[in-house]
Amino acid sequence: MRKERTSWIPLIVSFVFVGICSVLVLPRKSEALPQFARRYNLKCTACHTIVPVLNEQGELFQRLGYHLPPALLPGEVPKKLSALPEGADWSLTNNVAVAVADFGYSAERTTQEGTTPTSTSAFQVNSWNNYFAGWLPNTNFFYHAALDIVSGGATNVDLSNACIGYAGGTARNSWYIVGGREHLQVAQGTRASQIYSLLPNSPLLFENPSPTNFVFDQSPVGLNVGYTWISSSYKRVFAASAKVTNGDNPDGSEILGPSARNSKDFWADIDFWYAPESGITFVDYYGKKDNLAGDGVTTFHPTIRRQGIFGNYMLKNKVDFLGGYMHSNDDWLPAAGAPASKFIANDYYVAVDYYIKQGLAVSGRYDELRQEITGASGVGLHSTHDWTVGVNRALTPSGNVIARVAYSYLSGREPVGAVKSTDKLVQADLSFNF
């Protein structure tokens, strides 16, 4: 949970500041690959509704091994992926994004039972990333690497993506295989199952750590395979992906190298998209990990399960309705010698993005986590909810500089100790993608 504040004056001042910023030069979190826009001489809006949220073309672009989806007319013989135009000649500029950065201001107030309320406010560099991605000329091989230099306002160099792949087949029936470290849920599912959102924070069900230190939003190392079928004129798309990975360390971080833990984790998603820009996704995860029990001392080896269904419906290319549900079922051990129990959760979110015009959108989302520890050690069912609203605006014709302001209110009790916390957060940020 987040952290907190002592006076309402800083929050009011923050809202005024953020409101002025949103009219002038406004903020956001960046996760675009602008080198591809340069290579194909396209605007960022060709693959994004507003950066970083992908549209259908952006999702298919990655599934086709970074080949731009061609026109698929009825009766037309589809070309092999290797025969698709590759844009401009290969160059470093067209394969590297040296400044995918986000600068912001936040003001936050957090309260927690048994502690003194706290407040924070700051200007900071939220993130600064470099991306290296493209394909080997005249081949079906592609690569993707992301060097995170600043993350969460702190210098924390991490190669969060480092993978190579091969895409085969035709533009209508294609397949791919990818090996390495790959960020999950980016262009692998419909828009509702993407980690990235028009709002500053992803839905809680992707980001909230369970008592077993598991978070669905990961960049694990493994092997990923996928298949994509596309109908004429892109009226229907069927896609499926499956992945086997190393799994997690006891603290929840991804295992990146040799480990005594030899069991592997399994991920899968099945997607069905339909015009215009709508779709549904089913995701499934199974894994095991080392974990400390509720006493903080005893080590046990829980099985972790996640199943979720997500969907979005785009109305008249203006209003995007999104929603998702995730079921969690993890083994849980309160302490050495105690009866085994379960961590059970049924989490969901609903959201609306209204695109006033290209490059300008307002968004709202409601998240709820309903979680409990079962058995004698349980403290009952508890919930956490979060209301978030925000405004996004592109500040350049290409859409590579985006400003945003957002406010969220979170309140709830965590499932182990049932401690209640609340959090009020104002954010304003400016993202730059080059």
C-alpha cells in the first residue's frame, strides 16, 4: 500500500498546479518504441490510442515479429512475413530509442491503523529507459531489449527485456517463438489485459503483491510460443500464447540465472479480437515458489494459481469500456507446524476511456480486491478498493510527448493482519518518447 500526508493544503495546491500543467504541457508514463515510427515514417498513433496503450495494429505488429500488418482484402493471397515491406533501411536510429522518459510531480497522503499519518510530495524523474528492438534485415529473426536506467524515481539499472525471436508463416496465419527475458502482457492480449493504462497505475490485480510475494506483472526468463490467425479486413483475430519460465525467488523477484529451484512456471493466454478494436482474453498461470510462512521464519513451497478473463468494447471509436477479473488460489502456511490453509482472492476492475479527439482522453477506473486467508489462521474476507480518474493529452502531432494529470483514492484492509490503510494521491507527469 502507499504512503500518506498531514494537511489538505498541499493536496489542494497540487490539484491547482496539476490543472495548470494539464492545460499547458502535461504528463505521463512512457512505454513506446518510437524507433519503429521512424522506420515506417508513421505517427505514434498508428500503433497507440495514446502512448503507451496499444491499439490493435500495435498488438499485431509485435505478434508478427515487428512487421507492419498489411491490408488483408477478401480473396487476396496473403504474403509471407519475410516478404512484407521493412520500412526504411536498417540504421541505428531506426532500431534504438535513447530517451523514453517520464518526469512528474506527486503529492500523497497515507494513513494506516496504529501509525501516524504521513505526507509526501516531490518532483522526480519517474523513469528513463532505453529500448533496442527490430529485426535482422531480410530474415524472420527479431529482438527486443529494454534498459531501465531510472525506475520509480530511483536509479535502478535493469535489463527488463532481453529476448530474441523468430516469426514465420503468412500475415494471415503466423507463429512465433521467443526466448529470453520478456515483459508479460504487452501486445499478447486484448487491451483490457495490457499492463499499461491511460492512468498512471495499472489495475491493482496486476500489481498488488499477494501474501506469497507473487505479482502478476513480471518480466521472467523463459520460452514463449504463439499463433495468430487474422480474417479478411481484420474483422476477426484469434491469438494464443504459451510460456514456460524460471519462476520467482522467495522475495517475489524473477529468477534470472542458475537456481537450485528446478521446477518451472507456466503461463498461457487465449485472445479473440473483433472489429472495431474490441476483444476478450483468458489468462492462466501455474507455478511453485519458495516462500516464508506467516511467521517470517519457516520456509514452505506454495503452489500459485491465477486465472483471469478480460475484455474491452470500443463504441464508435470514441468510448472504450474495459474490465477484468482475476481469481487467485495460493497455498498458505501461517507458521511452522500450523495447519496449511489458502490465500483466496477474487479481484476485478472496470474502466472507461473516452477519446474526446485524437490525442486527448479522459479516463476513470474502479478496482476492487476481495481477499482472504482461509482456515483457522484466517481473519475473514477483506477488500481493498481504488478510484482513479485522469486526463491525457498529446502535445505533439506525432503523439510522442504526452501530458497527464490523475487523482486516486485507495482504501482497504490487507488479508493477513487485516490492517486498514487509506491513500490519496495526485500525480502530474510529462512523458517523452524519442
